[in-house]
Amino acid sequence: MTRTGRGHDFTQGSTLRQLVVFSAPIMAANLLQTSFQIVDSLWIGNLLGADALAAVAVSAVIVFTALSFVIGMNNAALTILSQQRGRADERGLERYLNAFVVTLLVLSVVVGALGYGLSGGLLGLLGTPEEIVAPAQEYLRITFLGIPFLFGYTFLSTVLRAVGDSRTPMRFVLVAVLLNVVLDPLLIHVLGLGVRGAAVATVLSQGIAFGYGLVHVTRRRLVPFRRPTLPAGAEVRTILRLGIPAGLQMAVISAGAAAITSVVTGFGPAVLAGYGAAQRIDSLIMLPAQALGISVSSMAGQNIGTGNWDRVGRVSRVGVVYNLAIMTAVALVVVALARPAVSLFVREPDAVEFGTQYLRIVALCYPFLGINFVLNGVVRAAGAMYQVLVLNIISFWVLRFPLTALFARLSGESGIALGMGASFIVSSAIAFLYYRFGRWRETELFAEAERR
């Protein structure tokens, strides 16, 4: 079969060069996406005040939870479509693209309708203060109405990365960010829409970026999209078999982060403020490791599709070494600049002191956390989603939360960072042991569909 589109063929050529070239735009796109959220918060906080910012923050928790399965579906798409690309199976790639489009369309309508109808009840479950319930509900309802745009916007980027194109998705994210920078103040302040304006700006930015992306991809035939038709049952079952556990992985991560925060709150508001500032910096620091996880997943997936396991091993080794180099450099920078970085977010001396100490301890363990991203990305590329789910449960609920709680009890507030760092080291060892000795290579994705 011939290959359509302009993506990279990862089944041949220099693995290191491909990883560097492919991962760089993903890192840039992730940084742009993070800036999208930061810009949103800055406009809302400065133009509307603390109550509005709190309303958006509590709404974001609900939206992220609702999007867990969407993120899971995107991970499933990266696995399935990259393997089809590696097999050079254009008909298979087209069939599964169609199946994903139909499945995500149905899912977006269901999630949007449920989110819109249940927004008030969900805010109540979170114990939302009465004074911010009304603006939070407005923000949620508008956001859930625009969920199909968000689904399409993220899925389109995933599809392109699966076929080896990481540059084009960066354009879509850039369009969304630039639009949001302009629309936020226009709708929030100039037109006086307040929190509603922030929600509309987000939906419009992502909707226009999705529309631009769809036109760009179809006109240039970068991927073989077709008019949606009812997919075969075997294809839908394959998607759900991977998408459901991948979605549960996000729920496990979200719940684990909340449990760790409960340990931090026991040390008072200054420590909590310092931890919150450190977490914002963490979200930027981990972007390279996250990008490498996506990159090796796409690269390994294409080679798994061809059965080239020697090259899969090479992708894994190069990914781990590249991660160690990048994350070690990042760690050294963080150790040097931790105090001024934390001071950008909080001013109280006790909060700055804790945040600085936390970052300097945890930074030394970033390379180990990056190993998790890389090796789990390779295992995920084989379609072993339940195995990665178990690894995440071990990472957060057997290691990270208990060790953080234990070290905090033994060493006080400094134990929070010690427990987190220890969990990174141990979980990377477990990830390596499963990668080396586990049976993830035996996963069969397409056996049922190919028997039809």
C-alpha cells in the first residue's frame, strides 16, 4: 500500500534525529496550550476579580473530569492509527479514522448534554460557595455546549501525530491561543459579558482553530478522512477496549493529585500556597517529558504495526537517554532558579520558602519521572492500555500518595517533596521492569476486525 499525507515514516532512518525533530513541535504545542490556560486566568483574574477566577477554577475541575475519556480516546487513537500507518494499510487507517470520528461525535453530544443539564448538581457536589455558583454554572454550560469543538480540536492533532506530523498541530494550537488573547478582553471587558465572555472566547477560539484545521487537513489530504458512515462493530469494540482504560488512567491521575493535595492542606495555608505555586511551575517543567511520551508512542506504534521489534527497542532506548539529558538539564535550571520562579506566583515568605525547597528536592527526581512517560508511552503504543492503567494505579495509589503521607508524617512539610521524589524513582524502576519482562508485546489489536 502507498502512504498518503506528509507525515514521517518512523520505520526507517535515524531514530535520534526523528525523535528530536518530531518531539520539538509537540513541546512547543504543549507550551502554547499551557499559555492558553495561563492567559485565560490572567484576563479573568485582572478584569473580573477573585470570585470570577474561583468560579472558572472550580468549573475547570468538572470539565477536566468530563474530558478524561476524551483524552483516553485520543491515546487510543494514537495507538491504533500509528499502527495502521506503520502497516501501510490505507484502507484500515481510513476505516478506523471513520470509526473514531463517529464514536467521538456521539460521545461529544452525550457529554455536552449531560454536562449542560447536570452543571448545577456537579457544582453542588464539589461544595462550591454559593456566591460563585451562578457564574460557575454559566461558564460550565457554555463550555459544555462547545464540547464538540474541543473534541474535534484535540482529535485532529492526535491523528496528525499518529501519522508522523507534529508541526501542523502546532499551527492549530497557535491559532487558538492568538484568538483567545484577542477575544478574552473583547468579550469579557469591552462587551461586558464577564465570565460568560471568557467561556465564549474559549469555545470560539477552539472552534475556529478546529475549523481551520479541518479545512487545511482535508484540502491537503494529509489524512484519509471521508464522509462519516456507520462503523463496523469490531472497530468500535477495539476503540472502546483501548479508550475506556486510557480514560480511567486520567481519572486515576486526577484523583491521585487530589489525594496528595489533602496531605499538603494539613500543613496550613502558607505551605498550600507554596505547593500551588510549585505545581504551576511543575506543569511547565514536565512538558518535555510529556512530549517525549507522545513522540515515542507514535514512533513505536508505527514500528509495532510492521512487527519491527528491534526498532521498537531502539526507540525506547533513545527515548530514555534523550529524556535523561533534557530532564537533567531542566532539573539543574530549576535548582538554580527555584526561588525567583516561585516568587512570581506568591509573595508570602513562608510560602516562597516551602515552594523553593519543594522544587529543589523534586527537581532532582524529574529524570526518573520522565522515564515513566517514555516507557509507558511505548507500552501504550502496543495497545496494552489496561497494563498502563495498573502501572498508573501503582504509581499514584501504591507509591506516590502513601509515600508522600508517610514522609510528611516523619519529616514534616519537607517530607512532601521527599515522598514525591522517592515515588518517582521507585515507579520508574517498576515501569522498566514491566517494559523489560511484561507481556505487553503480545497484545493483538486488530485480530477481530481482520477476521471479518
